[in-house]
Amino acid sequence: MATQFDPTQKIAKLSAARHPQTEQLLDLPLETRLILGECMMNISEVLRLGQGSVIELDSKPKEPLEVWVNDRQIARAQTVVVEEKVGARIVQIESPETRLKSMSRVHHDPSRS
């Protein structure tokens, strides 16, 4: 059986070493998105969408998904099926230290306003 990497242990040690009171922050929920692809559509195209419509994206079929946490891309992943549900297998990811630093920076994405 393969051992599962648990980055929260390493991050917990990093956080607790700097500020013991911040360990409780590790339980805060973060918005996580997996992006299959994107496209631009004008209003008339959006209004014509209906059941069965197909939206053409800018990605290719075997390209990895983008994994975004709190408006920052942290990883790339492959689509997988797990017990009849869609999931994602991480294929490339930033270090726990880099992810922790990027989550602590204030970031405003004007496209999400």
C-alpha cells in the first residue's frame, strides 16, 4: 500500500514554529477551483445556450486541469474517475512553503468582482 503524503503536517510545523496560535488557521476553508478550460462568449451566444449546447474551450483533451486555491494557481492535475465520480490527480504542485506564502498574500482578481 502506498503512503499518502500529508502536506498539512509539514505546514502545521511551519506555522506552529513561527506562531503557535496560527495552527488553528489550518482548518479554515479555502475556495478551490479546477479549471478545464476557458472561452470568451458575447451576450447573444450566452442567451442562445440551451440543453445540449456545446461550449468550445481553449484547452486540448489531454491537457492538465489548473488547480486554483483562493485565486492563485497552485497545481496542475489530470482528470480521473473514482467510484463513478469525477476527480483530479495532481501531476505538478508548488511546495507547501510556496503555497502557504501565496495564500497569505492579499490578492484581488478584478475579473471576479
